[in-house]
Amino acid sequence: MRSYGEYCSIAKALDVIGDRWSLLIVRELLIRGGCRYTDLKDGLPGIATNLLSDRIRELESAGLVRREDAPPPVATTLFHLTEAGAELRPVLDALGRWGVRYMIEPADGDQFRGQWFAFPASLFLRDRDPGGPPLLIELRAADSPAVIEVSGGTVCTRPGTAADADLTLAGAPQLILRLFAGGLSPAQAADLGLQIRGDARVLDRLLPGSPDAAGSTPAGARGRTRA
Amino acid sequence: MRSYGEYCSIAKALDVIGDRWSLLIVRELLIRGGCRYTDLKDGLPGIATNLLSDRIRELESAGLVRREDAPPPVATTLFHLTEAGAELRPVLDALGRWGVRYMIEPADGDQFRGQWFAFPASLFLRDRDPGGPPLLIELRAADSPAVIEVSGGTVCTRPGTAADADLTLAGAPQLILRLFAGGLSPAQAADLGLQIRGDARVLDRLLPGSPDAAGSTPAGARGRTRA
DNA sequence: CGGCATCCTCTTTGATACTG
DNA sequence: CAGTATCAAAGAGGATGCCG
């Protein structure tokens, strides 16, 4: 990317990560940890393969991404974020929080991947009973399942399924998202078609609901997602 | 900008503000409040005038910018952020904080505007004596002066000068920035050429120095800049 | 002068095909 | 699997013209 040539930290940051796709590559690596080229390509539907390889190289030479030749049995290249790259998390958190307003409307042709729930889950859900038993929540949306693990105050999301989930939410991604963001109560989401199976009370532990009134503790360092 | 077509709030946010120059336009409007076209052009050195008019119109139709035909004596169009646009501040804060790492090195041909100190000032300075007397700090860097007003716990920055400043800092922008960010003590900055005139003790009130040890209160809602 | 619109060139992107 | 090669289309940058 052509530099803005401005001595301003925002412009400097955009010089490095302002290119198209760059921040989304960081998103995937933050959510999933080490990724193969193919994993990245799958997590970035629509990217052209030449652009992906260009961007990875740029992020690498900017010191945000590290390439690791994994030994057998993996025997492939894995891409990781460096520390500087991982420090972009607050940027993605802020962007993700701001962008939720554009997700109320149905997707209409948009691609979806279950792991993209990781950011909303970390942003909106909070384990209000850190001493309680660990929880597993399975999310089934658009053929791309994901699992939220709640344990000891942390909220982690990963792609995949869980046979022994305490709770399963199945339905359109926007219903799950609006539920997490507080725009819908569980009952309202169910009325709109969200299937809630299992122990629905675990939602009380996670959602910023009526008890523990809204706006009490804005945001500190909470549990984060990991691969 | 072409949509990413992903049902992810980060991608949706980038669909709206991911275009080149868009976030920097928001930066200028956040720092200075209502701006004329010419003000924006001056605050975005390097932008082509057709791009500026394109971007303003895009931001307008996205609902982030509002156009106001000011009556005489101004008799010109003023551009403002809408509420949705102003809510991008946490995004710019996070970006600005992350990008500071790229400002340690000298600018070398970069453009500079005094008002760009507004973000570092709000991010790094804190009025640790909200009951103390109001303060005026004049910054003189690269022919583009700015003033920081500290009063009752808020830290506001605007372009311009102050005849009766309590403190004047004159020197290279990176010296002032590193001083604010905690990378240099006042004495070290002075050794490197920063001219500190006036009551240097006001810095103790603002810098996160040795008393009130580092990392105690990370970041709550603090004073913000205004035009 | 403020607020654009036009024209032109150059760079970046996207789609697809191909390779070790 | 992890890319490179090719090429058409879109976008960015720069100069300049227009109109109140």
C-alpha cells in the first residue's frame, strides 16, 4: 500500500494494515491461531489466491505474521501472528463492535463461517459465574458449526461440534448474533425461529441481562478466544 | 468499495470504512468537529480532490457524515460526523495506540499537522488532579502549532496558539510524542533537543509517570478532544 | 476562493489457469 | 497444498477546467 506520508499514528497504522484483506487475515489468525494457507483461503471466501499470497508476504515483512514450516506429521507451512500482530486485537474488537449495526438485516448472499462467532462471543458474553461448572455451547448456523467453551471466567470459541453440549443453538446467524448482542431475549429469538435445545439457563450466566444491570462494568480484560 | 460479502461484523465495518482515506476523514472530523471542504483537504495532505469529494459522498450515504449549509457569516458547507460516525472513536483510538510503534523513527518527508497530537494527547495524557487549576500547553512542532487544554479532568487539543500557556513544548513531533507515550522522560526529551519552557511540573500531572505506578488504571472513559 | 467534475495515466484487484 | 502467471476491470493519483 502506498504510504499516506503523514506523521500520525493512525495513518501509520493504516499504512501497514490498511490494505484490502489485511485485517481479515489478522482476524482469521487471531481466531484460529496457526493456519495453513488453505485454512486462510477457506476463512476468507472471495479472496483471490494471488492476493492472499501477496498479503501474507506483506504482513510477514511488516513483522505481523510469522511463517513456520511444521515438521511431520503436519508437514506443511503454518502461519502465525507475531506479538505485534496479536496486538491488533483491540482494533478488531472495536471494529467488530462498531460493525454489529450492519448485521441486524439478513445476510442475503453473504458467506458465513462458524468461527466468526468468536469475536461477538468474546465481546458480548461474559462468564458471570467464574466458579461455576465448565459449559459447552454448540452453535449450528449455516452448515458451519462452532463451539463456545466457558470455563473459569473465560469464553473461548472454536469451529467444530460438541456431542455433549450443555446447550445447542440452531438457526440463522443473525438470530444468534442478536441474542448475544442483547438485541433479543432468548424467548424473542425462539419466536423468530432460533432452536434452543438443552439447558437454556446457561444463557443467564453469559448474557448481560436484566440482573447485574446494563452498563455496570464496561469492558475490562476478559476471556478471549483461542484455537 | 466492493463488499467482502461476509456475514462478520469486522468485514461489514470494513465494507463501510475500509476504503482508502475514509478513516482519515473521520479522524479529521473527530478532531476538529465541523470542517469545510478546504479544512479537510488541508488536514489530509496528499488526497486528490476528486477522491475527497467521492469519499465524503460515500460517508454521507453510509450515514456517517452529515452536510450542513452554514448560514452567513460562514456561508459555506460544513461537514460533521453523525452519531454513528462519532462512534468510530474507539476504532481510531485502538488504531492510534497500535500505530505509535511506527512513529519512533524520524518522519523523513512525512507531512505533519499540529491537530494530529489530539489523539496521542487523549490516549496517553490523563489529568491526575481534576481539582487543580486549568492548564494550557502550547505545542510547537513543524510550523503547525496546537494547544492542549487541561481542565477538570478533561484533556482537549485544538490547532492554534496560546499567548498565556503554562508550558510550551517546541521541537520535533516525535520527541513530543515519545514524551507523551512514556518512552522518554522530560529530561531525556530535553537532552534530545526538546525545548521545554514554562512550568515543567505540569507534566507530572499529566504523564503516567513513576508515582501512581504504570498499569494501575488502564483506560476508562477519559477526557476527549473537541474542536 | 470553495466545491466539485473530467480526463488521463498508473496501480491494484479479481478471476482463472497452471505448476512443483 | 501452496503457491505463480496472466489478463481484464476497477480504483487511485494528478492535472486541470468549471461555476457560483
